[in-house]
Amino acid sequence: MAPASPSLAAGDAVPALGAPALRSLIDSRYACAVEELGIAGERFSLLRVADTNALLEAIDPATFKEDERLPYWSELWASSISLARWCLTSGMLCGKDVLELGCGLGLAGIAAARSGATVVLSDYEEDALLFARYNVSRNLPGAEVEVHHLDWRRPVLPRQFDILLGSDILYERRHFLPLLEAFDVLLAPAGVVVLTDPDRSTGRAFAELAQEWGYSLRQDRGETEHHGKKIWITRMELQKLPGTAEGRNLRS
């Protein structure tokens, strides 16, 4: 079944339904499967769409034409696993205020919460947020994790964050400038942006643009195994350089 049209305004919190009500709502829209995985000694159990190919075939052409929206959120990607591993092993998250951009199923944000961070999960797709909230209840029972609708082009949230997380969100160049502008709005002074990407050319292009925008860049590259395949993932850590102006002149 095709996803519902957006009804939440930018920055709105997803209503906090109980796990049974959430699961009932999700099951009314999608055939689902549960994926179990272990990362850095932690176990995760994630509800996801069972057949993402069927979901692609069910896309409403009018919805796609409006915003070229594809249900990337419905799959568990190797980049998300890599980012979750970083959250669990970096030692940087305890006590930090963390926002995950384009959270999809919510894995990295859940890992951040397990590492002691105060976490907000965000996505543009409302159905992704239903899955993310359900997966929070499944993996972090009793935890207070906020889930918000967020459009990078209009990044409205009530506070800034010490760390911004994003996995596999650099696949389209048209998103580059909105993302960088969102970083300017959402990142606290001295904050860090941590992104993972499956070694795409677009990821490398974004890294270059981010440096022109005034960010320092640290990169690391390693393999992540997912569904029996080893995939090379690049991790970027971006931090705004002191005294640099925002890079909006790059639009010219």
C-alpha cells in the first residue's frame, strides 16, 4: 500500500501512541518483517517493510511528481548499521543532545540513546516516523526519545544539538545546500555532524562542498557486513571552523 500523504507540519512531534496501537496502525498499511541484528555487543530488533520492491511499485505517481519521493526509509541500510556502531563505540555521546536526520527505521538514534544521549529522531516521511517510534518502544522500553517530522528545507525544531547524525542521506545533489543550511540552524556551537555513506561519488562531492561551506572534515572508511555482503562505508565528521561565515554565497 502506498504511504499516506504528509499531514504533520515541519517540526511537529509524532503523537505518542502505545506500542500495540502503533503496530496496529503500521500493519494496516504495510506487510512487515522483523530484522534481528547484533552491533558492537548490543542486540537490536527492528520492524521494517517486508517487501520494499512492492512498496516502490505502489508509489502514487502524483506524490512522486510533487517531490520525487521514494521510500528509502523502508529499508535497513549498511550505512545505518555503520553509524549505529560508531554511536556505540565512539565514547562521544553520553550526556549529549543528539538529532538523527532522515532516521528511517531509527537504528542509529536508538544506538545513540543506548549510549547515553538524549535523542530526537526526525524524518520527512511520516510513515518512517511511525516505524521509528515503534522501534524505539521495541528496543528502548520506557525511554524518552522524541520523534519529529522535519523537512531539511525548513528545519524547525525548538533547540540546537551537540551532535547531528545522518546515514545514507547524501544520495541526491539537490539536497546538499538544504542540508548545509539545516546544519547551520540545528547544530550547537562546537557541535559535530557525523554522516555515513556507502562510498558514493555524491558523498565525496558533499564532503568537498562542506569544506567550502566552512566545516573541517575528518573521514574514515571501513567495511560493514549486511545480509551476507561486505560494503565499504565512509564516515565523515564535520565541525564548523571558528570564525567562518555561513556559506550561503555558494548559491550564486
